[in-house]
Amino acid sequence: MRFSKFSHVYEICDSKNNFYYLIRHSILNYSYLFKSDEFFGLIEKIKKNKKDGILDILIANHLIVPEDYSEASFLEYLRIKNNKSFFGIFYLIFDTVCNLDCKYCYTEGSIAKNFNRQVSNEKTLKKIFDFIEHIILEGKLEKKLSDKLDFIFYGSEPLMNPSLFKYSLERINRISEKFKIPCEKQMISNLTLLDELLAKIIKKEKVEVVVSLDGPKKIHNQMRVFHNQSGSFDAVLRGIKILNNLKIPFSVSCTIGPNNFLELNESIDFFKKIKAKAIGFNLLLDAKFKQIPLVSNFLANKVLFDSFEYAKNKGFFESRVGR
């Protein structure tokens, strides 16, 4: 027996000079952590071809393999297996410019000065949905159609274009009826442009709502501002009140930055107060042309795990750390 060529071993030392070894499969992403004596005991068992329960698990997950094991054949097997599936997630983006000017936005922070704004219209969107219907039909004929389709209204801010939002919902419903397939809809929004009419459409169409919100006013307004640099909190909260009045459930997407990473428990209490059903913590990414106020993973990790436990004890599901 031997380690697969896709197995990688990482040596880890803690503050008390205790050594641990992490074995990870780079394709399947299976990972197993061993104390030093366990790891070197495992090496001896591999040399002597002496199996036990732990070794059986590593073999079953392709981390330890027979001498004649073919990594090329394994890749071919994965290619054939995955080729039977059909992608089922569609992101709908109507504009490349947002109505907010968040100080940590890595998307706008990566846009070059000579970039021309791109705005969709109904003619373009019609072509897009015609194409989506074509590839769904192709997938159905080849028996590679997913059990359901997910349509996600994404950045910059989908409610900047309410007519396109409404047209998309009509086409999604048509797809569901035409191909007899469930279609789920999700909208990630800052809610600053939500009105009661749009909210009633969202409720009728059962659109899952995710609100970009970093915490109470003093936290949120440090980063999430309009182009005139005024805070967006009051406008977001106005949108949340509309959702609550119409009993529309929503989740919160909370971006982790220097403005809130030490006060996440306070933000969790606030999200609970405004009746959010779940939270997703998002770590910042760097940008090409803008200095983003990042928090180091070393500092953020412990805070995230502690806040996950805090949220759990409050009966709150936090999706990112949970996954």
C-alpha cells in the first residue's frame, strides 16, 4: 500500500510543541488529523500492509491505495461520473454598478478606471432566458437535468431594475411549467430600494430573501454607505420592516470586517431582534485597485467559531461556519 498521489500530508505544531499530521485528498477534499504517534504508527501499518479500522477508512476514501492503483483511471471515473450531472444554478445580474458604495467592496474595488458600465435590458434578458430554455431542453433530452433549478438575483443590487426583476420571475415560472421542474428563487439585496409593491411580488413568487446587513446602526454604517457616504442602515431597516409587516422570512448576509468582527455576538442579538431566520458570515476578499480593510484569518477564526456557538445557543443557524 501507499499514499495516493492526491494525498498531501501537512505537519502542524501547536504552542506547546506538540506535533500533528493532517492527511488531505486534494480532489475529494477528505481530511484526517492524527497525533504524532498515531501518524507514525499508521506509516508502519502501511509498510507492513497491516490493515485496521482507521486504515480501512483511508483506503475507502482513496487516501491510501494499492501499489498498482491508477490515479489516471480514478480521474477518468470522476469525469464520467460528474458528466452525468447537469448544472442547475443560474445567477441573474442586471447591472455592474451598485446603488451603494461599500468601503470594503472587492467587486467595485477591482474595476479598472476605463471600465464601461454594463446595464441589461428586457431584450437582452429575453435572449438569456431563451438560451437557458435551450440548454434545459438539451439537458432533459440527454437525461442530465437536475431535480430542481435555482435562480439567484445577485449583484450589484437586483432591485435597481424592478422591471427586469419582474420579467425574470415571469420567465422562471414559464420554465417551471414548461419543463415540469421546480424552480427556486433567491434574492441577495441591500433592501434600500424595496417598496411594498415589490415586497408583495416577492411574497407571491416565494422568493427567498437574503439581506446584506453587518449589525446594528453604529456597526453597519461604518462600511455600508451610499455614494454620498451617508449610512444605509435606516434604508435597510425600512426594507426589513416591510418584509416583517408582510411576514416574508429573510436571512442575513453579514460581512466580516474590522468594524464588526469583535462585536459579532452583539450583531447576532440584533439579527434575532429584527426576526432574521438565519445568518451567513462572509469573509472579505482583496481587490485589485483598492485597499480593502481586511481582518486576518488568524484573528477572525476564533471569533467566528465562538460566534457560531453563541448563535447556536440562541437557536440561530449560521450557514457559513455550519457548512
